[in-house]
Amino acid sequence: MTDTWLVIVALAAGTFAIRLSGILIGQQIPKDGAWARGLRALPGCLIVSLVAVSVLSGGVREWGAGLVAVAVAIVSRNVPVTMAAGIAAIWLLRQVGN
Amino acid sequence: MTAPRDAWTGAREIVPLALGVAIYGLAFGLLAAQAGFGGLQVGVMGGIVFAGGSQIIASQQLVAGAGAVAAVVAGLALNLRLLLVTASIREVYAGRPWWQIALGAHMTTDENWALMLAQRAKGRHAGYWYLVGGGLCLLLVWCLATVTGVLFARAIPEPKALGMDFAFTAAFIAIARSLWKGRRDKLPWLTAVAVVAAAIKLGGVAPSWALILGGVAGAGLAGVVHDD
């Protein structure tokens, strides 16, 4: 299937170009001022948006498990512990719901 | 030479996230088999694309019969966020030779980027080689898992049935907690969430774009508001 190989190569080339462009654009942005402040705030805002997209794309159970994960994250400040709590919470909520 | 040690630390600390990646890799292999990919193709794809979400979306488009162009466009739209990801850690690549910039660019994913930032927020040293080490570990796990998935497609359970679809959401919640630097983050973060919610619930915007809108809106607000 040549079509499949074309998809693979095009997706790879495009994705690499995107990753590299970010670095090149980032180097052009000034070291202080409004743009630099925005860029410093970008990681947190992007991660919060990632979480919001995945929780909002779900239903009440995802909201519930999200709240459990937030509570565990605040107390534990630990990635694996929060992952385990989140997975357990969503699994339990789905058992109850069905 | 701290490079090998940093890379090893990065590889070791990414392991919990790599376990989530492995489950997704198996599930992606199942989908890739339906989309008509062979084992070699899936292995090469994982190695040279190395962006799981976009591989999943592109394959879904192929399975749905949308065609090769639509598959590539959907995958790249999801990956546009990586432009913001690499731009946000520009100093990590600054002043490095071209091959390290190219390697670092390819090795940057949501998971090792976010983990590196979380370690830094805790005051630990985590730089270029920490990022690359984590990326190499993820690349290896992703390729192995996806090829295993395509070869043993019938025996793989759905991640959702195990609650594993929530693994990354929970991980990013914990990472956001580490990045929280106090009150000045409140307004930008609330803005990001509000924009994502409005885009998805009111605007009917696709998740790939809602994510970018939210991130840019929050960061833009932080840039405009003077508080440092």
C-alpha cells in the first residue's frame, strides 16, 4: 500500500517541521517584555488546556475522576500517585454507572 | 560529562508515563491493523512521526475512509500544539549544534516536556539531556508497544475498559500542580479553561483547536497583564 507509506512520510515530515518551527520562532521572541511573559506562562496554560479538553470531552464520571485527581495532586504533588488515583477513580465510577 | 547521567535520569523518571504510553501503543496497534498498516509500517511510523495522538487520528481517518490527505491534515492539526510546546522551552535548545537541535526537536513530546518543567518547578536540575533521555525512553516504548499491538491485534483490551484513558489526564493534573507558582497564575489558567470550555461547548470547535486557543489565550493574558 503506497498510500499508507505516503501518509506516514507526510505526517512525519509535517510533524518534524512543526517541532522545529517552534524552536526557531521561540528564539526570535525577545527575552523580556510582554511576549516573554506570555511565553513563560505558556506551558502552564497549555497543560491546563490539555486537562480541560480531556475532562470536558467526557461526562459526569470524567468530571468526578478529575476532581479526585486534583485533590490527590494537591496533597501528594506526585505524578505516579495521582495517575493511580485518577485511573482507580474513573474505573470505579464507570463500574457504578453501568 | 553530565549528559549521560541527565539522560538516564530523564529516562528513569518518565517510566510511570511510559507505562501509559505502552497501553496506548497496544491500542494504537489494534487500530493500525484495521487501517491496513503492517508491522514494519507501524514501527517506522512510531519512530519517525513519534506523536501518538496524531498517529491515532490519522489512522481513524483512514479506517473511516476519509482518504490520505484528510488523514495527514487531521494528524498535523493535532500536532500544531507542539509548536507552542517547543517554543515555550526555547532556552533548552539555545546555542546547541544543529544536530542537537534536530534531535531535541524530534524527542520533544507532551509527556517529557511537561515532566521536565515539573522537575524544574521543584527546583531540580532538568535540561536538554533530561528531555532527550525521557524522549528516547518514550520512543522505544512507543515503537515496541505499537508493533506488538499490530502483531497481536486480537488479544488487546480497550484502554477505556481499564480506565487507562484517564492516565494522562491525571498525570497532567499532577504536573499542573507542580507548575503552579501562586496567585499570578490564577487569571491566565482560568482564562485558558474558560476559553477551552466555550470553544468546545458553545463554539463546537474541534478539541485540537480548542486546546491551542486555550493555551494561547491564557499566555496572551499573562503577557498583557503587568505583574512582575
